[in-house]
Amino acid sequence: MVLHTFGRDLKWNPHIHCLISEGGYSDDGVWRHVTHFNYTYLRNAFRTALLNEMENKLGQSFKNIKANCYSEHKHGFYVYAKPNKCNPKTVIKYIGRYLGRPVIATSRIDKYDGEFVTFHYNRHEDEKYIVETLPAIDFIKRLIRHIPEKHFKMIRYAGIYARHREIDKHLYHAISKEKQHIFCSFNQWRTAILSSFGYDPLQCPDCKHKMVFLELYYNHKRVPLEELYEKAMSKSRGKRSSA
């Protein structure tokens, strides 16, 4: 989650950019894939969670404002959902734009004559091209209001992305003990192939993308790596003894 306090017109517009996995681990350690998000629920849940946190922080004085927010935003707070971005490069490019993004890019500043600053933007509501001219001091005011306080964190992690969580010790249940051993063995095999023959067996020779080892099948049957390894070694020993 990345906090932004500015809109395209540089005015105060606090909002959060979130990167959400399409699923999560249940309490019994099983990954539950999710292909549909109920945005009505998401808007209402976001409104409730945010207002409750603000009331806890601000106290009783916030109660009237909280009630007005519920009456003025009966359908919840605004949530804009981006499409699926499961390609790693696309995800990195998307979220990377917001991690160190300045309030305004210099390419959007069109003119400065010593007194006034002219800049442009595409209005978020309808993508209409807007040109705005402000006195230099007002332009600076719009910029500096978005400078966070020292040590204020603009990036937060939650859920499975968060660190130092008690629930993490239970995530190993998502992979059986037998599979954990296979994964470790397979990683050793991958390293051995790479160091011995100079190529990565998990890299696609055409698109160069890295593949992920999930299961191993031999003669259309799933077998543990140990069993396949023992078969190969026994054949090798047999050839050596006959020679």
C-alpha cells in the first residue's frame, strides 16, 4: 500500500494505491484462489475501516463527522480497481511508478515567467486536458503541503506481504513435509545443472522466463525426486559394475 496525498491538480487528495494478491492462505494453511472481488463490499468495508480508525485516533469529536460521512457516502468510499496485472514486469512497472513518484513531473510544467507557473494535467474524472496558471508562491504552496513529516512511512505492507507476523509460522502447512524435501532437493539439482552444464533447467529457452517447479511426473505418474534419483543411481551402478 502506497499513500499519496496529491491529485493531478496538486491539490490535497489523500488516497492509497494497493497491490492485492488474487487469493490468500486460510487458517488451515491452504491457498484459496480468488477470481472475483465484490467492489460494493470493498467500498463499504474501506469506509467502515477508515472511519473507525479515525474515530479511535481523534476521539469523540470525530463522531459527528463520521455520521455525516455515512450519510453522504451511502455507497461507500470510492474504490477504483485496476485490471489483473499478474505479469511480474507489469506489476513492477505499475507499482514502481508510485513508490518514488514526485508531486509533479517537470514535463507537466509548461511555463514560468518569474511570477506565474503554468502546468497541465488530464482531469481524472473525464481525462479532459486542463491548463492551469498560478502565482509562483501558490504553486510552491501546493507542492510543499505534500512533503511528509520526517520518518513518516508512505509505504505499508499487510497480509501475506507483511513481516514479522505470528501467523507466518503456520504457513508451512501450505506445503506438505514431503513436498518441502522435494523442493529443497530440486533446488540443489537446479544449481548442479547450472554449474555443471551452464544452463538453467527452469528457464524457458524461448521466452527466457523462469518456470516454477510444482510437481514431478515420470511415465505419467507423480514420483518423489528421491525415488527417481535412486532409480538413476542404481542404473548407473549397474553399468559401472558390468564394465
